[in-house]
Amino acid sequence: MNPALRVMTLLVLSSAYGLAGAAWPERPVRIIVTSQPGGGSDTTFRVLAPKLTEYLGQQVIIENRAGVSGNIGAEAIARATPDGYTLGTLFSSHTSNVAVMKNVPFDIIRDFTPITNAVTMPNLLTSHPSVPAKNLKELIAFAKTRPGQMQYATSGVGANSHLSMVLLLNMTGLSMVHVPYRSTPSATTDVIAGHVPLMMANIVVSVPHVRSGRLRALGVTSARRSAAAPELPTVIEMGLPGYEAAQWYSLVGPAGLPRDIVMKMHAAMLRGLADPAVKKRLSDDGAEPTPNATPEEFGAMLKSEIAKWGKVVKTAGIKEE
């Protein structure tokens, strides 16, 4: 289904729950964002916050609690009182952290109440222009003649960008050397300088450098082309059917959140994501609204992502550093 039509359909389905009737909320609602200011989930929910405030009739406050790949903020959400006044964000790396990290202080399925996913943002595989491969097919052929010699940069061990690349390597049978950085900007700087030939990073960071000629685009990791760069083909289009990996940002509450609060917040999220101004702002940032029809659908998505990335981590033998 067309993404825009899907959002509108879900909005209609959710309207039965309404945004009025229950007493909640009677005071401001806090959303703990588990990334730093300026990160993907932070940007997404700061764009949504004014609309959520309007629909709920109470101020929605964004509070950043970053650190340990989002686990510090997630633990605060899990330990919050389930009264609807403290909600929070989970993002894609939370579902792989459980396989990569030794001590995760919460259980994603047990300790949270799913509400809905908000947006999805693909990664982009890029290369320094000196790499002779002009597209993914040529890169695969080139790399097969140099097993274990080519390097690729990501924002860190176990990050979504890392696992997206590992999945691609698993599906192609390629062997490359991972060069983890502490951040996407630092990785990007080194790839542009030619110190590392390849990079997997989110599309918003990469596209400006592709358009300037400093990097070459080899494939978008989502199932469909990104609205942020519709001219760039997907990995699937480049000859790897079944490949799909993307970053996503979602909303949850602590375990035990009452159903009426869950559904009221779910309806508010769908209305916010369907707002034309919000959609444009998110699209400009490379994010596509991808809400779930029900909280249960989102819960099933979390289980699926944990299983998917757990298998990738185990197969590749990835361990916390």
C-alpha cells in the first residue's frame, strides 16, 4: 500500500478510539527520547510534539536521556510509573542491543507497552570515488577478488549501520573488515578523505556528499526508494532480492500502561504523522511515516526485529567491545 494512503487508512481506523472522553492527560506528558539532541528520534519527536500537544490538550515535553546505545533512556522508561505521564522512544538498535551487549537492564517485550512505530529511515551504502565499482553489482564482483581486504566504516559495533552492512555481507558471501567509529560524522570524514573505501550510514548524512561528488551511492537499504533521494536505487533493485534494513523510531510506555491511554496516544500519533506539515518536515529529513495499525502490530514488529538482528549478530559473531 502507498505509504501516504496507509497513514490515512490507519488514521480512520484509529478514530473510533477518539481523543476525548478519558480524563488522561490532566497534566503535561513527558516523552523520554533515548538519543542525543539532533539525533533521529529526537528530531522526529520534536517535530511531532506540537501536534501531540494540540491533540491531547496538554503540553508534551521532550527530555533527552542518551547513552549506551539508547539503553540509559530506555531503562528510565521501563522503570516509570505506568500512568501515561512518562512515555519514551525506542529505536532500531534497541532490538539488536540484546544480542550484542552482555548486560541490558530491561526486556523489550516484558518491560514496555508498545504504542506505535513513528518513522523509518534507510541507510545508504557509499564508496569513495576512487573505488572502481560504479554500482553494487560491480562492488560485489570487485570485492570477491579481494576477500577480507576491503574495509567499511560505520558509527560503531552493533549500530544499525553496522548490522545493515553485516546483513549485506551475509547475503552476498563477501568478507570485509569493519572499521567502527564513535559517530557517523567522524566515519564520513575519513571515507571522504579516502582513508576507508566504503561506508554504511543513514541517508540524510550521506546524500549531500553523494550529490557533491565526494561519495558514490551504491544502494539504499530500504525496500523502496527514499523520498529524500528518489533517484538512488535500492539494494534490492541492484540485484539482492529480500534485502531490507532500516533505522526506525517508535513510541512506547512502561509495562502495564492502561489500554485507554495506549489507544488515545496511538490515535494522537497517527493524526500527527498524517499532518501535511509534519510529513513534509520528516520527509525533508529522509524519514517516512510508518505507523502501525494497532499497538499489537507494533509489538509483533519488535519481536520480529529482535529475531532478525539476533540471527545476524550470532551468525557474524559480533560482540560488545
